[in-house]
Amino acid sequence: MKFFIDTANLKEIQEAHDLGVLDGVTTNPSLMAKEGISGHDNVMAHYKAICEIVDGDISAEVIAVDYEGIIREGEALAELHNNIVVKVPMIKDGVKAIKYFSDKGIRTNCTLIFSAGQALLAAKAGATYVSPFVGRLDDVGTDGLQLIQQIVQIYDNYGFQTEVLAASVRHVMHLLQCAEIGADVVTCPLNVITSLLNHPLTDSGLAKFLADHKKVNI
Ligand code: E4P
């Protein structure tokens, strides 16, 4: 299973990278805005800076919602770096653009997936990744993990190469259940990744080992 970090914060990206377990990064316009990044040149420079930290897939999202605009923005993003994956929303023009990008060898991440039908369509169009939003479905009282299960099953049935990138993963249980189901990738904030480190028995066990060592090594 691949671990992506879901942020545009360079410090957090660096920290996750330094842990040695990071496979990629996902961003979205809200995450970029949260870091105060605005204006075409600054946005492009920020994506480049992310690519310099992480040698893995970096999702950069288009803002356009019309076919020509998505193509224009997506091609410019893809030219920035080989590791850029163009993130395209699940809308009609987005699906058409994914097909275009796929034919041209430009990799895509189809975002804002909330149903198995949308995931099937994105895979048919040749998306490299689909991003079903687990947490946002849970927020509205629908089982987000069930959607991951459904998509994994459908892709397995037909041998689709599209990878299931579980997004909007908010806590450790989401992450572990995605792993049990067999999602190819999870993307989540840094604290979800670092939470995997923690167990009180590890802390107390280590404290006892060190105390016992000290008793005979004074
Ligand atoms: C996916 O790529 C999105 O950036 C993200 O996972 C959304 O997460 P949220 O629902 O916690 O904002």
C-alpha cells in the first residue's frame, strides 16, 4: 500500500518524507489556499518545490471546469515535472479530458469520487488514480469504506489498472480499514501517518527496558 500525504505544507511534506515511508503527495485548491499560495507563478513554483522534496507522484489539481481549460491547465502542470499527476474533477468535461490525457500518456487522478459508477467511468476513461472521499461520505451518514470496497471489487473483476486512492482519510481506523480492503493508496494528513507509531505498551515497555539497563550500568 502506498502512503501519500494530503497537504501543500512543505514542512509537513518534508517531515513525512524524512520518516522514509512517503510515496507521494496530493494537493487540492483548498489545501493550496490554506498555505496562502496564490497566483499562477507561485502555484507552479510551489508544485516544483514539492517535487524537489518527494520523488513520487504529486497530484496537482486543475481549476478549469471546461474541456479546453482542463486540457490547457493539465498540460502545463504535466510539463512542470515527470512526477506530476493531473488531478481532474469527476465531471463530464473532466472525464473527456482524462481520456485525452490518457491517450497522450499524461497521468491523472480523478477526484471528488462519491459513487462506484463514477469510479467505473473514470477507469474506463483511463484514469491513473481515482480518489473516493471516505471521510466526506462518512460526514453525510454514508459508509465511505463501503465505497472503497465496492470500487476495489469492480476493478478486480475487470482487471482495471486504475489505482484506488482512498482520500479524505481522517484517522488511523480509516487507514487500516482501507489497507484491509486492499486500497492501492491512502492519502491523509501527517498526524494520521505519525499516529501509526503510537502504542502505550511500546512507551511503557521501552521505559522499563531503559530503567533495567540503567540498574546494572551505572
Ligand atoms: C483528496 O485528494 C483530497 O485532497 C482530500 O483527501 C480531502 O480531504 P478532506 O475531506 O479531509 O478535506
